[in-house]
Amino acid sequence: MSVSRGEAKRLSKTPKQRWLEGVYGPATKRRPERKPRFSTISDDEIEPLYTADDIADLDPHRDLGLPGEFPYTRGVQPSMYRGRLWTMRQFAGFGSAEDSNERFHYLLSQGVTGLSVAFDMPTLMGRDSDDPLSRGEVGREGVAVDTLRDMEILFDRIPLDQVTTSMTINGPASIVWAMYLATAEKRGIAFDRLGGTIQNDALKEYIAQREWIVPVKPAMGLVVDTFRYGSRDVPRWNTISVSGYHIREAGATALQELAFTLIDGLEYVKWGVAAGLDPNDFVPHLSFFFDVHNDFFEEIAKFRAARRIWAREIERRYHPTNERALMLRTHAQTAGVSLTAQQPYNNVVRVTLQALAAVLGGTQSLHTNSLDETYALPTKEAVTLALRTQQLIAHESGVADTIDPLAGSYYLETLTRRMEEGFERYLGEIEGMGGMVEAVERGYPQREITEAAFHFQQQVEEGEKVIVGINKYATGEKTHVPTLEIDPEVERKQNARLQETRKTRDAGRWGESLEALRQAAKSGDELMPRFLEAARANASVGEQVQVLKGVFGEYHDPGYF
């Protein structure tokens, strides 16, 4: 039986093409869609429907695998949350070490399963609390830590061998980590019993957060030094948390966050191998840190693509025999930049959706932001609600009861593949420049992020992207939200303690420790043992940073824009 030319043409089309032309097209002519263009937050166009046609080239065995198996798209652990829930953290630290210690104990009593330390701006910048540039900032954005004495108070009565600790600090990361190790040492806790993470991500500081102390290449050397020490002496510690979070908060798209973070990670591995380290030893101690923004499916796809890309790239480049080197493990935090001061209780809903995306994406650790963080550091009540958000997802939603429940979704798998293709484009650009260090020195990722941030802001101002309570459904009403007040006495007391430490420490041992640090920095010797001795000698963060700056110089933003 012969068919007409028109019928043959119709039959040659896929079911999706026939539906778009014969059903969807006429329907949208009768009733126009609610906006002219649909796109993700990253501005990738969203089609009206996804079908098997869109993932026709997907090989489930090759591209998805199974949980705990290469390429880890579906998760790095075979049982995922059926065996153990993600680590529930709440980023905490404010005022004095005593204030933050009290908050830590409260959070542990409420079900937090890992501590996450926020340091104040002077500590992050490697300045002591009595530095003139620290005035007015001590204890304001996190806890002030100057010497070993502060670290001891911060973790007083906390079992360091039973609780994992994450410390968000980068430029002076080695110095602060050494103080933590010295605190454990004074309690008789062996280093091989300590678990946790130090952020220690120098590259993202130059790309986005801008809390640096020395130029890029010496900073990379400091990071590699911690790789060496950690894999040898602190085997349960993650010596870096390669951070996309701050890249995203600076205005990057989801793709840029994914690409720049993974390429940063590959750069650290390259530098470690060049320094003579075995990737089987140190790469398993690399962890990652991603933002979780509002675009639900895009964020889930980002986590799944990240695991697949990392496994394939490390396998392709280094062929490790230690399978753990292929497993991308990540902490996640809901998007601080998405929170609004207007209608602040909307933030509870935003954070819930973001946390759910992180869990469906397969994170190993999660922090949920508090509703009041656009005003101040969170109150005890707000941080408790943020923690309860995680606990409700874990125990009442059912999403943790099966592994990677959205796998096979036409839309999700298409987004995951798009992420991978976008990564390849950025990788080609950056490797063409010689790697991420060279790209950073040229200002390439910085410019890409700035352009993306500008484009998104334009979309918001033109109403193309809706932010509830900002450019739609706004009201003139002011909502009163209780905020955390930092006692002005914190700075005075912190400076008094620092001065007392300087008066009572062993001046000879202190001077010798700083000189040993200076000589090691000059000669390229290992630095972590010197940082550890400086911590024992009560040398301050600022004093040690000044030694490093004296040897390596200071970094000054070249002003790319």
C-alpha cells in the first residue's frame, strides 16, 4: 500500500516533532504562552517538552552507571542515604571564641552532625585583631582567631576525634589548620583520628572572593604543601575544598561554577603531581563545595555532571589505582546570594527548594542558610529552623529512601549532558591558555563571571527573570526580623587576650619558630611542620602571614575591568 508524499514526510518525523507541529504549535497560537522565552537561571533555553528523542544517544551503562561505580553519575556510595544521611552542618562562628563555642554546643545538641567554622574578616585576610585595618571588623562576620589560645577556647569540650570540622578559610588556611592540629595534640588526640576539611582554595580567591595574602603561584605552593602533609600525617582530613560556592555567589552561571571549579581541581592535581606527589595518595583528600541556587533541575544536573566529569578526567589523565581518587565528594550550601531582605520569610521556601535539590543531586554534606542572613549573622532561632529544614527533608519527604530517584528523566539527563558539553568548551579555552593559573593571571574567569552577573541583573531589571518580592509581588510593608547583635566589647576583649598572649609566651621559642618558617619559605622546604611549631609557640596568624609576605611578596588586584 503506497502512502502520499505528505504522509511519508509526517511519518519520517519523530513523535516529538509531530507533537510540536501538530498539537503544541496550534495550541500556543490559540492561547499564547505566559512569556516569550523560557530559560534556566543560567539562561539556557528550555524546550516545552523533553522526550526519549533528546537522550537517544545516552548509554545508561557508559554515562550513568550504578551508584558507587564509575562514572559515579548516580552517586559515589553504593547505598547513598539509605546507609547514611548526608552530614548536616550549619556554618557558625561569631564574636569571640567563647560565643562561637556556645553556639557549637547548641547546634550539636540539636542534631548537627558536623561543625563548620566561619572566621571573621581580619582572620580571613591574615590580620590580627589589633591590626589597624581590623578595627570595627573583629568578630563581625565570624569568629576571631589570632592564636592557639583562641582555637583551644573555640573547641573547648568538643570531642575532636568524634566530630568532623570544616573550616572556611583560604589564604591563611595552613596557619589555622596547624592551630587546630596543635589543639588536638595538647589533648593527646592523634592526628590520624581527626576528620574534617580545610577550604584552602587559593584559586577561587583570585577568581571571586578576593581574600588573598600572597601572589597566585606561591599560594599554590602553600596548598600543595598541605596535600603532602595531610596525606602523610592526617589521613582522614580533606586538605582542600575546591569551592564553586564563592564563584557562583560572585555572579557565575551554574555552568561557569561547575567548569571553573572542576578546572581548579584539575589544576591543583597537576601542581601536586608536578611536585612529586602520587595522585593515589593525595587526590582522595580533595573535596568540593558547590552552591545550590533556585533553578531546581539545573542544580541537580550540576551535581550529577560534576561527578561524571571528575571521574572521567582523572581516569583519562592519571589512571589511578586508588578508586577513591575518581570519586568527587562534595559539600553544598544553599545560595546566600538568592536571599532577600524584602519579605525575608520567603527565604525559608527558597532554602527548602535549594536543599532538596542538593539532596536529589547527591551531596555528602549540606549547610542550609537562615532566613535572616541578609540582615546579620543568624540568630539561634533562625539557625534552628534552617537545620530543621534538612531534618524534615531527611526524615519526612521520602527523597532519601531510594538512590538518585530522578535518573532517566528526559529533562534532567539532557541538562546533565549540556553541563558536560559546556565544561568541555571551557576546558578547551583554559587549557589553551596553559591552565587555570595562567587564565587567572590573565583575568579570564573573572571577566566571564562579571559578564554573566551583568546579564542576569539586566534580565531581573527587565522582568525577564522574576524574583518574588523584588520585581514581582513586592509590597511596601516592612517585616521585623530579630537579628543577632555583636557586643562591642568583643573587639576590646579579643585585643586584650592577644596582648596577654604576647606578654606571657616564650619569646625565644616564638622568635625561633618564625625564623624557621622564614627559612623554610625561602628554601622551598615543607612548611606545615613550621606552621605547627609556630602554633605551639603562640605565634599569631598576622605574625606568620607577615613572614610569608616578606618572602613571597603581596598580591595586588591588577584591575581587569
